[in-house]
Amino acid sequence: MTARVLRIARSQPAFMVSLTVLAAVIFMAIFGAWLAPQDPFAINPSAVNQGSSAQHWLGTDEFGRDLLSRLLIGIQPTMLVAIGATAIAGVFGSLLGIAGAYGRPWLSFLIMRSVDIMLSFPPILLALLAVGFWESGVLSLAVVIGVLYIPHFARVAHSATLQVTRQEFMEAERAMGASVRRVVFTAILPNILSPLVVQATLTVAAAILLESGLSFLGLGIVPPEPSWGQMIGTARGYLAQNPMYVIWPSLLLALTVLAINVVGDRLRDILDPRLREE
Amino acid sequence: MNPSIAGALLLVCRKLLTAFVQLLVVATLIFSVMYIMPGDPVLLLLGAESNPSPEAVASMRSQLGLDQPVLTQYFTWLWNALHLDFGNSLTNGYPVSSYVLANLPRTLELAFAAIIVATLIGVPLGIAAALKRGSMRDTVLTSIATVGISVPVYILGTLMVLFFSIKLGWLPASGYTDISRNVVEHFRKLALPALALGFGLAASIARMTRSSMLEILGRDFVRALRAKGMPERRIIWQHVLRNAAIPIVTIIGLQLGNLMGGTVLVEAMFNWPGLSTLLVGAVSARNYPLVQGAMLAIAALFIVINLAVELFYSLLDPRIRRKRS
Amino acid sequence: MLEVRNLSIAFKTSAGLKPAVRGIDFTINPGEILGLVGESGSGKTITSLGVMGLLPPNAVVTAGEVLVDGVDMLKLSPAELRKLRGRHVAMIFQDPMASLDPIFTCGDQIVEAILLHENISKTQARRKALELLEKVHIPDPARTMRSYPHELSGGQCQRVMIAMAVSCKPRIIIADEPTTALDVTVQKQVLDLLRGLNQEVGAAILLITHDLGVIYEVADRVVVMYAGEKMEEATTQDLFTNPKSDYAKALIDSMPALGSKHGRLPVIERDDAGNVRSVRPEPRIRPAQAGPVPDSAGRVPLLELRELCKSYWVKPSPLSTPVEMRAVDKVSFAIAPRTTLGLVGESGCGKTTLSRAVIRLSNPDSGQILFKGKDIAKLSESEMLPFRREIAMVFQNPYGSLNPRQTVSDLVAAPMIIVGEGDSGERGRRVAHLLDAVGLPRSAASKYPHEFSGGQRQRIAVARALALKPSLVICDEAVSALDVSVQAQVLNLLKDLQVEFDLTYLFISHDLSVVEHVSDTVAVMQKGRIVEYGPADGIFAAPKDPYTRMLLDAVPTIGVERAERGAL
């Protein structure tokens, strides 16, 4: 799979660029603190809301802190939340989805109806409720967002599993007397991996949007710790004084999500079994 | 009775029942969330730091009905909610329902305005891209759509404020004016939030319109129509579009449901006094009855919209309308 | 009237143009039926699409002309081409249901087709549509006018398609596998209809099919295609009595035909120079290590069904109470060890439900399934396990029955892994032995299913079925998805393995010729019941039940005079 993805990446510039952007963002998330040219938390009341200068390449925020440094460390909490949330949603959602498609009728009824009901809430509302009453931090955000995306994953795993179970090799497995464990791990999982991988990329993007949305509202990552969404939310109050303050984090955030979406789209095409057999 | 009418009736009944059950479960969840949340709501309300007197705690407890058994509380709450009585706001004692009823139409108005913007932009672009698959036009349109779905609504909104309000001064940056007071001002203030919400949605509607069009264009019957010598234009308008309309309408309807989520951020950033603003305010103020009322209203709206979409969808498609066993 | 000259079509691939059709010539004269026959991948369908100018976007005509009354269709503007389509040349497709727009009634669609090329009022067009439906012998034309495609059967949809095709009295009708998706009795009706219309309307027909029997039935002349090239063009009479090309000869030979029973079917072989020829392989000799042939005389049948029933509950309309639909209704039969029972019936007769019940993929409602004298009908899943070693199954679809994510060696070893037999070394040896037995190279073990052709995949499925040395193998339409020449190979293989591994087959098929070829005993199934059961020779020579007779009559058979058949 990986070899195939890389081979196709070479022939598609947009995909290649997106992968590069993603790699850069991940690098930033890991090494941002070392890359930061100045202390991201150092307040300087004499240099508030400044534009670009030799000292502050991207200017300063409302407390005179260096924007570039804050941007560099601002992706780490977002990425941690997004990856943690996707891991939680991916593991539990996939298992529930498979059980919903392959389990006994009462179990699948229970699971899929619960999934339907969970899906009838917009995720941001539940997240709002949860972080509004709980303390908010990287861990709780990851858990809350992860739980909220379990039903989405379950839906995808469910329909993919249903498609697999309709194939004759599932009957062949049963006719040979295969155990449930064998059926799930050798017949179902490898065959639904492609849609799950695609769903994982989409969930990372959605989790980033959700986290940054909450932070934008002031309910996510708690200041003075920065996150891009939170910086955009704060910068909105200084649109007239320092328009570039809002532009930089917006640009970075949009670029990151765009890169993930392009990768997800391409992966969907590459992994689509209908397109694989030529 | 005509079996097809009977089938349609049965379908409607079953969908209504499902929606009702869904609403009931949602209500139960909303009720129980208050108990799952860590900490004593009463202490949270009074502020644990201020060390409230036991009398104050007890009176607050009975005011909220928290001194009764949980089941009694639950059924009382449910019964009242059925009568649109969600209790009174903790901050000023006004009934929650009056807030909900006042804010609900504003959220709906914003959502509908956005969906109209999104449909008017998204559907034609999606069709245009699908009809020239693989062309330059298709590539450009799909790229724009991908960018569109990637830019978060609050970034788009902020940039629009920066441009249209601060730089050009054409439109007010935020706020709300009642339509009865000033019609022009009302719509001027609606414009930016509706556009911000609508653009992102237009992108996803365009993408999905394109893929449903391509799916229909690849079907055997389109080839059969060409073999009959039907002009391409007529194949598209008469057959492909009408077949594609079914999934497209569904997509738009489902997006309308998802918009309830999108309105949260947009209402907050444009100070649009809708349900989400109400909810965000209530969450920050720990105003439990108001939170419950607003949540239930939003969820109910979502469920009702989805129900309407599904019913409309089944009436549109003869395969579902006529045969359902 | 229609003349195709030196037509070449290629597919655009990332590696450049890949030719699909190479220099095809043929002519259709007014009023005749020309058959275009070939196996899958021979380029016959793409040829017909090229003629109509309906090639998919990834295919291009690289050379040649398509002349209709002297006008080259390939040089026409889209508008001119459109006028020709439907009016002069009409087309009928393989999947009739999918070829109708699902959201319009059949009546509206026929009316629309008429109005496209004829300048008459809507009322007149409706009247004409009704007449057309009567002409194609639809049971209730007025109701069909109001029906949506999904409310009709496949055969009825095909009649609607035919009505539409003849609506403007076209000069030529191109029919691409018009009966492949239909049952044999319906196929006969549709073919009769096409031939009748050909005589009545006078339209020439280009009939594209893989089925030589169909060609024999209806075509006046035949073009045989193979790998994108024309192999032979002859009158139907000449082709079947005296085929000139090696390929045509081989193709006709490898088809199991009713009433002509051979021990082995000839298969098509291709030598290094690319020449094809027909070979009748010698049966394999029972290997010495298999031991003496077990004496089975006087022993109990290996499998015996007694009054087996399996029902589904369906609602005829949304509000009515569910009614019982007996998919399998009191079925009884017995299979002696090392023999083959052929179970034959049309789609929906319950033969698949029966096979699933026998291997206990579903639970029968009542009755007994005696395997070596022990009733397995009511066993629990765990009690069933030892029997799963003894009963194996080969499924219809060689593309769907193998897990695409497993290597051949994992696939073939799966039954051994499941029951925990042997270590990996022993399993590896057994897999190698099985691959030898089914005629696959040992290098196949490390490959994945998608690297094999349909026939090879079916061999893999057979190897897997034999992994635990079962005594009963259920073949559910095991050769139906294969081309005739590949089908012959797999049938030969099954016969060889029966001798070599002492196998008993329950062979389920809709194809009477194949069933006659393989079976010792035959059971004919209709609407869940066994209507006739007995030794194969007896049933095929002198069918007693009217349904069996009807089935046999409907099979297009080579060598039987058409006039004679028409009289039946």
C-alpha cells in the first residue's frame, strides 16, 4: 500500500505538496519549542500589536509576545488533540462498527441506533458542553473529541464491513468453520482498512477544526499556552490595529487542514477498490 | 387501500416513530449529562470558593428539584419539556422557553439563508464540473471546492469582516437588528454571517453534487439513451439531473442539519442572538436549565430537519415510494 | 447495409495505446441476423460500441470505417450521428433493468423514444407504445405502461427495451448479450421474439453473444472473434458443420452440448507461436498412494436429504402480514459415495438456499440432512465443526470467494489453520501438493488472487476445498462465471479430482448441458420442490415432468434442426 501511495504521489504534484506541508507541520509540532527564536511567553508592554520588524519577523500580539515563536509552538497542542482523538475514535469506532455489522442482531441494533442518536448532535455542541463543564486541556479535549467522532468511524466501519460480509469469501470462511476472531482479523479488518485510513485522515482534519473552533471561542486550550485557533480568536479583537495578527495563524491553520484534506481525497482515490482493478 | 399509498403512510409513520424515540433518547441524555458532569451542580452554581452556607445550598437544591429522587426528577423534567417548560433561568428567573422561542427563529433564519447561498453557488458549480470531467474547468472548480471545505468558518468570517467591514466599510461587522425595526439593516447584518456560513457549505455541496452527477452519468441507462439518439443536452436535463436530484436534495438537507453545528461559531463571532449564542452564554454561566433547553431545541431542530429530508427523499424516489418490504 | 471495414479500437492506458480490436471487417445484409461470438475479452462488445459511436472516454478508434448505407458513421458530426442512432440503428443491452431510467415509467420512456424520431402527437405516441408492448408479448401492456422498471422482471424489462428499439422501425438492431442475464426459458422467449421481429419488421440484427447455442438458434451468419481479431466468418450452417479456423473448432468442441456426452471435454490450448488448437486431454490416472478404490457397493449414501424445508417470511405489500415463502420445500435425495448429483433449476428456484442449508450456513426449518448416516440438520455450530472437515464448498464467483488480502498459500491452507492441523512446514508441503493437483505452478503460492484469471482463481478455490481431504464437495454454480473454454478445463479438473481424491459432488447449476456432462444422478428443482429425480441418462433421454421438458426444450442446442425445434 505504502509503495503504491508513494508511486502515485510522484505523478501528482498537489498530493506531493500536501504531503510535504504535512511533514513540515508535524516537524513543527515536535520541534517547535526548539525552533522558536524568542521566548513565546515573554511579555513586552512597549511592543504591543506591532507589525513585522527585524526583531519580530511576524510582529507581536496584544501583550507584545513574539508571534512567530507563538505560532511555532501553537500547533503542538492541536496536533496532540487531533491525533489522540483520532486514535480513540479509530479504535473504538472501528470495533463498534464491525460489531454492528457482524454481531448478533440485537447487538447491532443497539450499536447502530446509539450511533444514529449520537450523530443527531452536532459534535461541536457536545464538545462545548463537555469542555464548558469540565476542565479543558489537551488530554480532556482529546478524549472528548475522540468520543464524539466514534460514531462517525463506526458508520464507516459498519458500511464497509457490510460490503465485505456480502462477499462470498465470508461465506467460505463460515463454511470452513472459522472462528469469529479469525473472521474479524483476517477477513474483515484487512478488507476495510482502506476506508478506515481515509476516515482517519478526515477525522484528524475535523478534530483540528473542532479543537481550534473551541479554542477560538475561548473554551479550548487555556492561555497563556497558545494554539492557532485561540490566537485567531484573540486576534479578532485587534483586526483594525494589527490585521496581520489574524492573518498568520489563519493561513497556517487553513493550509494544514487543506493539506490533510488533499491527502485524504487522494488516498480515497488510490485505495478505492473499484479503481484498483484496471 | 392502494398498496403504494399504504406503503407511503407506513413509511411516514415509521419515520415519525423513529424520530420520536430519537428525541426521547436525546432528552434523556441531556438530562443525564448534568449528573455525569463532575462536581455538585449546586456548589458549581453558587461558587464553591465562596463557601456558601448550608441553608443556601439546601434552598438552591430544592429550587432545582434536586432533593427529589432522580427518577422523579427525570419524569418531571421530561413531562415539563413535553409542554415546552424547561424551568426558569437561574440568573434572572425568566422562563427558559421564552429565551428558546425568541432565539430559535433567528438561528433558523441564519441557517436557511446560508443554505440558500450554498445551494445557489454549490449545485451549479458541481454540475458544471461533472459535465466536463477531467477538463481544466473541472480541475479549477474541484480545487476551489477543496480549499473551500478546508478553511474553517471562523477564519473565513474573520477575513470577510476584515475586508468588507474594516477595509471597505460596506457591511456591519456584527450584531442583530429585528426585522420589524429596520428591514434593510436586518438583512445587512444577516449578510456576512450567512455568506461566511454559506461559502464553506457551498464547497461541500459542490463536491457532492459533482460526485452524484458522475455516478449517474456512468449508469447504463445513460448509454442506452445515447444509443436511442437523444440529444446530449436533453439526456442531462431530462434524465441525469432528475436522477441526481435525489441524492443532491438529500445532501443539502443533511447539510442543513449539520449547519446547526456551524451556527455555533458563526453566531458567536457575529453576535447573532440565536440558540448557539444562548447556549454558549449559558454554558459559561453554568445556567443549567437554559443549557438543557437550548440543547434540546438544537437537537430537536436537527432531528426534525433530518426527518423532513428523509420523507421528502422517499417521496421523490419511486423505488422507495412504491416498494418497501 | 452496415459495413465495418478494418475497424481497430484501442484503450488509452498510462503505458500508451493498448489495442482491443484489430482490423475487424464484416457486413450485415438487409434482414439477416449476424452473430458476433467470442469469449470475454475478445473485443466483441467494444466493437458494437464503436459501431454506435458510444465508446467509453478511454477508448479510441485507431483505424477503419463504419459504413451505414455508404456513409461513414465515424466521420459524422455528433448531431448527424444522433439522427442515425435510434432511427436507423437501435441497440439492446445486456442488463435491461439498468438500461432503463429508474425514475420514469416504462410507458413514458417508450413514448419519449418514439417522439425523438417521429413527428406525431403525444396521444398517438402513447397508442403506438401500447401496440409495441403488445407486439413484444408483454402480459399486461396497459399496466406495464404505468410501471417503473424495478417493478418488472428482467425478461419484461428486456421486452420493453426491445419495444423501444423497434419503435422507429430501425434498419439494424444491435443486441449486445440480450439474454445473458435471463433464465433459459425466458431466453428462449426473447430469442423467439427477436427472430419474429426480424422477419416481421425486416430489421437486420447484429447479435453479440458468448453463447454458441444462441448463435446456432437464431443467427444466419456468424463472425467469430478472439483476442480482438476476427477468426472466421461463415454461415451458421457451415460454421457448425465444418469450422475452418482452429479457434472456432476448438470453441465448438469445448462446449458441453446436450445429448453428446463425452468423458472429457477438449480444451483450447495456445502454443508459443500464438496458434490455438483444441486438445482432448487424457484423464489422469489414479495415483498409487491414493490406495485401492474403496468399495462403496451396498453402503449408505454419503449424503441424504429427507423432507428438508427452509422458508423465508416475506411481505407481499407493506401492510399485509408476512407470508411464508418456501424456498426449499420437502426436498429429498441421496448421493452415493464417489458419484455426482447434479441439481438443476432456474434462478430463484431455491437451489442456492438448499446448498447453504446443507453446509449449515443457514438453519433448515425441518427435515433431516444425513451425512454418512448422521443427522446434521440440528447440530450447533461447535458440533458442526468436525463435519466442516468433511464437507467443502466451491462458490460461484471466483472473484468474490477468495479474500483479496491473503496470499494463495494462506488461502489454500486456511481450512488446515482453522482446525489447527499440522505445523507450518507440513501445511506448506500440502499446499504445494494441492497446487500440483489443481494444475497451478508452485510459484502461485506467494501471489495474491487478483494476479490470476477467473479460471485460475477457481482452481485456487478448488485446492482450498480439498485441503482437509473432504468427502463431499458442494459446487454452487462453480463454472457459471467462466468462459466456455475455461469452463471445460475446470470441469475436466473436477472429474480428475473425483477419481484421485474419492470425492462426491453435489453439483448445482442452471446450465443443463453442464449438468448432463458431469452428473450421475440429476435432480430438477422448481419453486423449492424437486420435480424430477433419477439417473442422469434417463432424465435427459426421456424427461417425465413437463417442467423438465420445458427446460430441455429451451436450451439452444447445436445439431438439432431449427424447424424441428420450432415444432415442439
